[in-house]
Amino acid sequence: MNFFTAPLAQAGTISDATPISTILENILQFLLSIVGVLAIISLVVAGVLYLTAAGNTKQVDLAKKAVQFSIIGIVVALGALIIVSQLGSFFAP
């Protein structure tokens, strides 16, 4: 009497799995789209602040800093895209 007649699972590799580099690039593309939208919104807000300053130097300085920080954010996000793309191509089979 053989009680253990259940089929055993075959161990092996998953050949149709998505590579990690592709997953990371997809996540980064999604995050970059969010960063792009936020950067455009922050640039518009900074422009409105600058236009409505009416000689208020504090508001002009605030608008200039907002533009500066949004541009720095865009550069950092694009730098992250370049780094992940290069690492993905380096580790890709």
C-alpha cells in the first residue's frame, strides 16, 4: 500500500518571469511621471507667486527658490533614471 501517490513538484527556473531590471525601470517610469506632473505644478505656482509679488521682495525670493528647487528635483529624478537604466543594462543577461 503506497499512501504517497501525490505528484511531486518539479524544481526548476522560471523562464517567463519578468527581469528585475525591467520591473525597476517600470517603477521608475511611473515615479518619474508623478515627479514630472509635480514639477510642472510647482513651476506654475512659482510663476504665479512671481507675477503676484507686486514688489514684495520676500515673495520674489520665495518664487525664485521654488523654481530652483523644482529644477533640482527634475535633475535628481532624471539622474535616477540614468543610473537605474545603466545598472539595468549592466546586469541584464
